[in-house]
Amino acid sequence: MSDSLNFHSHDAKAAILTLNPTQYLGFQAADSQLFTVGIHPWDTNGDQSALLEDFSKCLRGNNIVAIGEIGVDPLRGADIDLQYALMQHQAKCAEEVGLPVVFHIVRRFDLLINLHKELNPKQAWAVHGFRGKPEVVRQLAERGIYMSLGSNFNSESAKAIPDHLLLVETDDRPLESIGEVVKAVAEARGCSIATIENICSKNLKNFYRL
């Protein structure tokens, strides 16, 4: 179940594994393992030139299916203006190389929406670990941005996410916990587990173009 449903994971055994650029460049990938790679907002206090150099090297990887997680988090990392500049740069690079983008956004969904309006990307965007309110769901859905639910989410928001933009994930939890997430989302939306599995499996394949 996990390989076909788990949109975002930091577990080294994941079929689609999220790493930062430094981790990716030193990682021994398993056969057929795929990656999303980006400068996480928590890592933005480091040497900016080194971060960007490593990121540029990663863009040449033939097993990368998305850029991410990138974004803004006012609670951790560098100044929010620098975080935004790095998010903007990476999103532009993703558009240039034709890769979708996975975002880590805490509180500042306004910055994400403004960037989407500015770039008007052709590539798909998704917010992982989405915990926003229903009003944020509406704003993201208007821009066609996917929302991925993990172990903690707003139940009313879970109901409001359109079927074609819904994803599920384990993030930093064990891969096996994807079943718990699927069950919780199904209960929140008042539908069967099989329905969520079908929706999210299809959306994951569409997003990553698998």
C-alpha cells in the first residue's frame, strides 16, 4: 500500500524519498528508488552559496521526480525574506527543468499563493503535511495546488479538499503508518478506505507523472 499512496516520506526505504541536496549527493539509492530534493526552510541558516551549488548539482539527477521540500517557516530557519527568496529561486528552477514542486509552508500561505500568481507555473505544486483551515483549502484549490494530509490535520479541511487535489503521507513517521493516515482521512471525509486509496494513488501518479 505505502509505495502507491505515500506522497511524502523521509524514511530511507521509501519508494519516493525526500532529501536535502547534501543528503541526496551522498545517498546510495536503491534500485528504482525516486527522490524529491530541495533546500528545506529549516536549513536556510547555512552557507547560501554552498546550498545553492549543491541544489544545482541535484537538478542533473535522473531519479529526481520533484523539487522539494522547499518553502517558508517563520518558526525556524533564516529570516523569512531569505527563505522566500530561496523558495522563489527553487520554484523557478523547477519550472525550467519541468519538475513539480513540494512545499513546506507554516502559516504563510499568502506567500505561496502570491508566488503561484507570479510564476503561473505549468508544473504541479503541492503542500505537504497540510494543516490549514478550510478557507486556505479554498484558496489553494483555486490555484490548483495539491494538499497532502499526514497524521495531524484539520478534519473540516480534509472534507473540503477536492478529490483531484487530495494526497496522503507519512512524512517522518514509519512507512507502515500510511494505513492509519488513510483510515483517519476516510473517517473525516465520510467515505471508505478503498475510496481514499483509489483517489490518492491516482493523484500521486498524476503529480509525479509516474
